[in-house]
Amino acid sequence: MTTETNSGSCCGAGSCSSNANATIDVQGAGVTTIYKVSGMTCGHCEGAVSQEVSALEGVAAVTADAKTGEVTVTSAATLDEDAVRAAVDEAGYELVGRV
């Protein structure tokens, strides 16, 4: 996992441009779960969260949306929420819970 911290925004004064949604796809599909994540403000934030969550075993796809604060995860089986929380924490953000 990568090491990155976030104190409100990774961009400081909004210097990043926003990707509409950051998506990382991995082969496979199955269970789709939507999580609420606080602290994402731009495309870089979306990418950081997507990258960390996609590294979890069994994850097939991740879509993060900073505007809504939602992260949609498709996985082979239901993921352990503590593992998702740890991945989101590693990216520098906070997992609020499932939507």
C-alpha cells in the first residue's frame, strides 16, 4: 500500500482538477457495495482511494466519486469492512460506513 496523508484536501487550495469519477477495474465481478468516505475533494483523492481499495483481495472494480463521497466496490465476495476501512485510512481518508 502507498503512504499518503490528507489534512482536509490533498490539493491545498483546490489546485487539482477533478476526474468525473476515478475508476480502477480488475477482472471479475460479484457483490457491489457502496461506502461513504469523507475527505475526498478532487480527482486525485478519488484515485488515491480507488488505488488502495482495489489492492484488496477479491476486488474487481472500484469507482470513487468525490462530489458525493461515495465509493462503489465490486468484489467476488462481501469484503471485510475493517479491511476496507484500513485501505481508505491508508489513502488518507475516513470510511464513514456503508450507504
